Amino acid sequence: MGGRNSTLLADSYSDWWSLAGVETLVGEAPAGWLAAPPANDPAPKPRIAAPEPEAAPLPAALQRQTPVDIPVAKGPVELPEDWTGFQSWLAEHPDVPGSQWDARRVLPVGEAGAPLMLLTAWPEIDDQRDGQLFTGDAGKLLDAMLRAIGLTRDACYLASLAVTRPPGGRCDAGDAADLDRLLWHHLRLARPQRLLLVGGDITGMAAKLALPDARGRLLDINQDGGKVETAAIAHPATLLARPAHKAAAWDSLKLFNRGR
């Protein structure tokens, strides 16, 4: 096979390879015909390891426990044993039973060993406002009652068991227990010759009687092996609001006139 046809066939092949983009039949660098051509795919992204699953929490019994501060139970409040220290303690100490209900304390007035101690459970609303026991019209009525048995306020020792007034004029059982201990300590230091309980609350605490049951009776309050002659009346504020109770108060108060 040769001649002119061979030349035309070669030219035809050359034209076809030119149209296909082949410039040379043999390149300058050797090529491995059996090597796999490089892939046209993009380079693979680096593999990110999946996060390890979180461990299941330990049962509550095995977990580390946060220390809990357990409040230390307070023992009974220490009550001063001398009169001057006791009066200062009532005025200033934060742990005085019955001082927690108001910022202003209504303090006792008078001296130990007085002929008559007047004791009420806590200040009335007017007393708390004025900072003094038995103020206003109730105080005037009390002064008149004292004159009727030959005494004046200045000769008496006036005190309230609690130095502030509880909300609504009532205290709970826990507060009452603390006040009961304070009551007998206060009486022991005050050493009154006679005791007048003013109001139903203090009558129930000290004499364990309802006020109507104490009418016209001397109540013997035991104190340190001795007895204090005691009577009980309604609070003067109550007598002003309920004048019919004045007769019962006089029946008890006039007992202190015996032997005069």
C-alpha cells in the first residue's frame, strides 16, 4: 500500500489529530501507558472524628455531695443574774425573748423590791408608739386605780413581760415558752412585795387562770420557795372599752387594801 493514496491517508490522519487537539504524537517526557490517569475529583476533605458519647451520670448516691452547713441549735438564752445587768440586757441584747416584733423596746420603769409590781404581757399599741407603758387615757385610769389603794405610779415597778408587741397581740407556742422562762427570772430579780397582773394574757401565763376566774381572789404565786401576794385585773384599755368590767377589776384590786 503506497503511492499517492498513502500520502492522502496520512494527511487525513494528521488533520484528524489536529482537530482533536493533539500537536505531537510523541511527547518529550516518557509516559506510563499502564498508569491510571489522575482523578479529576476534588481533593477529599480531612475526616473529622465523631465526638465520643458522654458518659452516663452517676447515681445520686455515688455523686460527690456538696457540704451543707447545718445550723447549730442555740441553747437557752443566758439571763443576767444581777438587777443592773438584767435591765441593760432588756434594753440592748438582740436575744431578749419578746424583742423581735418591733425595733423600739418599751422598757420597765421602777426599782426592785417595790411595794407593788404591775406586770402586763406586752405593750399596747399606744404604749409601743409612745415607748412607755400605760400611756394616754388608759394610763390616767390606772393612776386613779392606784390612788384608790393608796399608791402612786412612782412607788411601783411597771413592766411588760415582752418588751415589744407581737402582731395582733398574740404569740405562738415557741415564743410563749421563752417568755415563760423570762417571766420567772424577772420576778425573782424584781422581788416585789405584791404583784398585780394586768390583762388576761399575763394572768394565764403566770397564774394559769382565765381572767374571770381570778376575780376577787388573791393568787399566791410561788417564787423561790416563797409566795407573792397577787391579784389580776383587766388592762385599763379594756376597762375603757368595756366599762362593765370595772367592777370585777375593783373586786380584785381592793384586796390589796386589807391590813392597811
